[in-house]
Amino acid sequence: MKWYELTIHTTEQSIEMISNFLHEMGAGGVTIEESGTLNKERDTSFGQWYETPLNDIPEGQAIIQGYFPEGTDLEEITEAVKPRIDELREFGIDPGNYTISHKLVDEEDWANNWKQYFKPIRVSETLTIKPTWEAYEPSPEEKIIELDPGMAFGTGTHPTTYLCLQTLESVVRGGEEVIDVGTGSGILAIGAIKLGAKRVLALDLDPVAVSSATDNVKLNGLEEDIDIRLSDLLGVLRQDGADSAVGVTVPVDLVVANILAEIIMLFIDDVYEALKPGGLYIASGIYKDKEQVVEQGLLQAGFTIEEKRREEDWCAIIARKPQVSG
């Protein structure tokens, strides 16, 4: 079978939104390649190693490729995606001087070739992400996250995922009830349970994400510990009888959201309400130019800022709901 490969050269900060656009337009898969220039420092603090060579994509730039079945009208897709990319500037996301092109390729050229570059990778003191197709013998202290992200999701090596997993490791003490907003492949929900959380409610508004997360939860044998729901942000909590239906008791101990800053700003008050007094909110996916805006939004909602963590141009903020609301 042949597929059309639609290639968009753009900026790293617009990756998530443009990827979503392509999925919404019917892409059978999306691949992302970010900058790997020689002056880009690669994190090896946990012994991780990199199979892919450094590329010549300029710093801050990225290449996004969406795959559409042969017979798709690519001109129509291109004309539909252009105004949506241009509109990102209104939300403070700069797609740069992006370009769009397309060509016809064989399925084997993209569907499985990417797997050769996804190897077991240590992402924190104890957590290691392991693709299902790779043999790996963990050390006694390692906690393994089995992952098959498919073509629609990342392999857990994006800086924001590192930040979230490392932050979860530092705050989970055991027995917490957690909500993971925008779960994607389910990697953070799985990581939370591996670190000792009691229960996780994993939410995503994309049915493909819900399916992917469900598969990965099963791969890790955690079906009894993680409840995956289709939901627009925390909308599922507003349904009648939600507390008994979603597997966690609201308010919860911890909320984590690894999504764009613009989306984080939309539901800060909802997160505040969903947390116990003293509960923590890990907000990640925040590009450096949005850090202050998100921080101010958290403070205005009543949170206190416990800590900020950074990886490359991305930031994660750990915020706490005060013990006594007021």
C-alpha cells in the first residue's frame, strides 16, 4: 500500500498543535523530528543513550510528517491546514516561516522503520522506558514502563516527558490518587503507578489516545489501577456520579498535565477544585516564553509555586493547593 507523506517544516513549539491538526484531518500516522544539531546538549544523566545521529535541523525547528492513504486529496488537506497553522500566532505560538510539501511513499518506508531508533532508555533514577519489541534485562532497582506508542505518540524521550516522569518520582510517596490530563500514550499514568501511586484517572479528548493508552496499560498489567476516559480536560468530573464511576475519589492528591501552556491556562481553576488541600499540580509542556504567564495564572487561582524544573527550552511547574483554602 502507498501513502501520501505530508511534510511540514516548522518550529518545535508548534509541534503538538500541528500534529493534532493532522490527526483531525485523518492522518494514519504522524512522525516528528526535532533539532539534533551538533551544539545541542543531550541529557545522559541517567545513562540514556541515543541511536539516532545528530541531524542538521536548526535549533528550535522541527519536521512533522503526516501520512494519508493513497487517493486522499492532498491539495485539499494542505489548503485546510494552512489557516489553522497561521491562526496559532493568535495564541502566542509561532510556527515560523513554515513550508508544506508532499510525496507518495511505500508503507514500509514509514510504518515500522522508526522502531529501529526506539531503544530502552533510562529517564529517571528508577524509571526506564522499554519498547515492547526490544529485549532488555533491568537492574534490580529499575522500574520498567513497557511502551508501544504506535505512530501517533512519542516514545517518551521528549523533554517534557522527562520532566514529568522525574518530577513524579520526586513527589510520589505511595498511595496517592492521581489524575493525568492529556494522557496520550498513557506513559505518565503508568509511571505514577510504577512509582507507588494507588490509582490514576487518565483523560484525553482524542479517541486514538484513549485506545493507545488502554493498550499500553494492558501491556503493563495495570488495568485494575488506571481508569482511562475520553474527556475534554476535566469535563468527566462534572458528570453525575463521577466520583464513583472514574476509579478515583475526588478531590485527589495529585494532578499532572503535560500539555501546551495555552491549554493549561484553560482549566487551572478546575484543577484547583479537583485537588485536596495540600495537593500538588505538576504542569508541564510549558515553552520558555509562556512560563511567567502560567505561573501568574497558578498564583491567581490560589496555588503556591513549590518548584520549577527545566529541560532545554521547556519548563515544568510544581504547584501546591494550600492546606487551608481561602
